[in-house]
Amino acid sequence: MGTLGIRVLGSAETLPERVVPTAEVAALCGISAEEAVQRTGVKTRRWLSEEEDPLLQGVSAAQKAIKAAGLSVSDIDLVLNASGTPMQAIPDGGALIAAELGMRGKFAFSVHATCISFLVAFQQAAFYLDSGRAEHILIVSTEAGSRGLNFNQAESAILIGDAAAAVVVGKPVNEDQGIVASGFSTDTHGIHDAEIRGFGSRLRVDNAADHLDDFKFDMQGLKLLRGAISWFPPFLESIRPGLSTSAEGIDRVIPHQTSKAGMEMMARFWGWEKMVVTLGEVNTIAASIPLALHRAGMQQGETALLVGTGSGTHYGALIVQW
């Protein structure tokens, strides 16, 4: 398969104002700050205040990304909401973002693959661009994971924060620019290892008060890590032979910021020097990859590996030529 043409025109991030040190979260979970940092690698995270809205955080990032691309809202043909935490059940977040931006008559919808939603949306955008069905596409990931934490489950509560990131993409300027290799896979053995069971149609809303834990994030971190150790290497090899042991030909590795253990596993594949790591200060869900991408400062001609895992258990990777 040849290169699937796509080019990043602009990117941006918007963070909640409140910086939350790990010591504060650890106290809520009944563990020491030292233990919490040692287990996760997270020293601080951002949490939305009651007055802050994840929708407006996403719109703020979108507006800045559009400006960075040298465009206006009227230039955007398609909006893809790629958030792991839905803002509400109906309508979907794509329509909510488009409405806040003042858009009418353009399509807007959500791509949801939990933590790797941005990767799926990025490839979907490339399909639209390659087929000539769009010129400029806005991808937004906005997360409010702090609002669904279970402080009785320390391993997840001490890990997750909030953030928004947005990317505007368009057509390439040369034939080598775009997605040169990609792959997605789902290991369904991990379907219950990270989940929020509520907010859908399987549980009656009338019973929510008696089942609040079903509306909070539930994660079995050790099971996820064990699954990744066995699943990830052959998955990476299916994308490019040798990818599970070397980052040769890749200038930056932009991973989903899973946890300290997860990042150490990735570092065994590729080494720390090429990895863009935001885990210690800003750790979030689907926004983690576009946020790290925004901070990576990719230059034309460079190559990046965008890679991650998500609840499902989903695995995804894109090798992108800038």
C-alpha cells in the first residue's frame, strides 16, 4: 500500500487551570504520595474545576489549532471528535463542537476507540482527504476523566487527568507526505480490564443511584500490562518488521501516556531518547497523543510513530511522514 496523503497544518492544546499534585490525589486514595509517584510516574495532572466545561476546553484548542493552520472556521470541511470520555450521550461530541464553533452545513461526528480515538480519527481524516471529499479537517480530543474517578481504586485514580488538544490536517504538498504504514487490532480478552459500565443503555438510569461505581472508571492495570506484553510485539511486527525492537528510520515516537510501567515497556522497544513523554505533568486519555504531537515540534521530512493502547483492548499505530 502506498502513502495515504495527509499533512498536519496546525495544532494546539488547552489545559484546565487547576494543577493537582499527586500528593493531593494520593490522600484521597489513602496511600502515600511517594507510593503514588513510584507506581505511576505522574507528579502532577490537570483537573477541570466545576466551572470549566470539557466542551469549551475542546473548542478553545480547536480555535487555536485553526489559527495556527492559518485558516478560519469557514475553511473547515469536517469535524472529528476523537475523545475517550463522551461529553454527553446524545448528540455526539462532534456536533457539540461544531455548534460552539458556529459551523452549519458541514459534517461533524465522533470517532470513539477510547484512548486511541485520535489515531483512528487521523486515519479516517486521511481517507477523506485522499478521496477528495475534504480539504481541511479538524480533529479534537477533549477529556474530563477526573469526573469519573473512583478513589477507592487507587491504581486508576492516581493516574488520570484532564486536557484538550486539537489538530487541523489537510492535503500533502508532496507524494511522500502522510501515513506510510498503519495497523489496528483488538484483543477482546481485555474487554473488562478497563471500563465504565454506565451512561449507556445496558444499565437503567433509574438504578444509577444504587450502582454509582458502574458510572466510575474501573481498571485492572496488571491485566492490561500483561496483555500488552504478549500482544504488542507481534502487533508491531505486523505493521513493519523490526518495529518491536528498533525505531530505525523514525525520528519521534509519540505514544499514548499509559503509566510508568507502560512507558517503560515502550522504552524497551525504542529507547527513551526518541519518545515524547508528557506523563509526569499532563496525563490524560485520548488527548494524550495529540497533546504530545503538538509538543513534539515535528519538522517537514521527519517521521513519527504514533502508537497506543485503549480500553477494549485496542492497539493502534501510525507511521507518519511529515
